[in-house]
Amino acid sequence: MDKMTAKQKRHKSSKKEKCYDPNDPTLRFVDGDDDMDFLCEDYKSRRALMSCGHSVTPMSLTNWCRYLLDKGESSFVCGQTGCNAVWPFDEVCKMALLTPEEIHYFEDTLFHRVAKDYLDVKSCPGCKSSVIRTELDNLRVCCTICSADKDRTYEFCWQCLKEWRRPSQCTDRCANDGCFNKSLEVLRTCPGAVFRDVKGVAGCPSVRACPTCGFLVEHNKAFCKSLVCPRCKVKFCFVCLKLFEDCLKSSPPYDPCSTGVAPRQTSIPVWRK
Ligand SMILES: [Zn+2]
Ligand SMILES: [Zn+2]
Ligand SMILES: [Zn+2]
Ligand SMILES: [Zn+2]
Ligand SMILES: [Zn+2]
């Protein structure tokens, strides 16, 4: 487990300690150590059990979850070594007796993190506010803040991040100079992949867009055709671009794929969730 940092210590609420209502029948109280009290604060509240069986007090749980958030996590994992339980946010709210301000802070931080990881979020070139793209295959995106400000529809290009000037017939770029899809460029120009023990892979490029989510992945294992996408965690065949389990149905892992080497990709798959 990571040690809490000085920054985290400063975060500790200076407000008065949150304590459980000892008569709350929905809590399972225990005696003994507070398993989440890594700073040895020895909180006065009674200890209660989380769903994973580890004991907490409202303050120790608040501090631990805040620490996780501040260090960039997007889920609340029990801090006890060997316990990998992930607590639902509802449970954290209830057991940490989160105040409305704390809930707001947690939700906000989580939302932005999850949005950044899983949705497409970019800064509008006009007002720098975060915009989430709803039509994942449309480069032309409207900023509602700028539109309201300027009293006209303000649209910008998701790819070159400049104002959208005039219509473009292409679907992979706008009409601004220098607007091109860097990912497609990489897919088009990357060198060939090097495999050691796999047969029938001549011409396979070293970078592929994940067939499920479109994330660009570089081939780094010379030994095997399969690769787990770091973003969507789906395992696919780097050579034929089928899901690996489908590829395996028609060809052994070190033999040529039944449908051969998939050509270089010329579009990026869009993740439909
Ligand atoms: Zn636990
Ligand atoms: Zn804007
Ligand atoms: Zn553009
Ligand atoms: Zn993926
Ligand atoms: Zn394959």
C-alpha cells in the first residue's frame, strides 16, 4: 500500500470529527483497530465494517478515499494489503458520512476523470471549457458556452481544435490547413511488426487501432499474435484484427490467421458503449 503523503495530510479535514450514530441499526459495529486509519489519528467514532470486512470510521474512510482520488484513482479500493475490494460509491457516501460538499467534490473529480478516460473530452478553443463529444464520429462539435456568448452557433473541429470554418466533404478532416488525423497517419506510415515465432505475418504493421475502441496500440510482444487493449481490455488478434477468441477458433496461436493479415487500417473504430 502507498504511504499517504504530506499533501494528503494537509487535506485532512480540520472540521470536527464525523462520528457514527451508535444506535444506527444499519451499521455493523466492531471493537478494535480502525483498519483505514493509516495516520494513526485514533478517531473517537465507533468502528464499523465495510462490505469487505475491514473496519473504518467516517474520518479514516473519508481520508483514504480522498487520498485515492487525489492520486488519480477512479475507484475506491480498500486500503488493506491483500484486500482488493472495490467499494461502490454509495457505500463510501454512507459509511464515510460524506457531507454534501464532500459528495460534490468526489463526484466532480470522479466525473472528470471518468469522462477523460472513457469519453472524449477536449477544451474548446474559444473558451477553454471542457466539452464532451456526443456524436463520436463527428468532428464538428458545437460549444454551447461560446455559442451563447457570441450569439451565434460556434463550432470547432475536434481534430485540429480550430473554429470550424466551412463545410468539408471529407469525414476525417475539416477545411482548415493542417487538419489531419494523426492516428490515421501513424497507421498508414508505421513500420512493420517484428514477430519471432509466429508464421504468416508478413506485412503486418506494428501499430493497430484496437478493433473495439479505436485506441492505438503498438505491437510489443514478438511471441504472440494477441494483445490486450490497455483502454477497453478486450483481447484481439494483432494480425487479423478479430477478437482473439474468434481468431483462435480457426487458427492456432502461432500459425497464420485463417483470414490472413488484415490490411493497414484507414479508419479508427469508434467505441460504442
Ligand atoms: Zn477490505
Ligand atoms: Zn467554447
Ligand atoms: Zn480540423
Ligand atoms: Zn480497445
Ligand atoms: Zn488472427
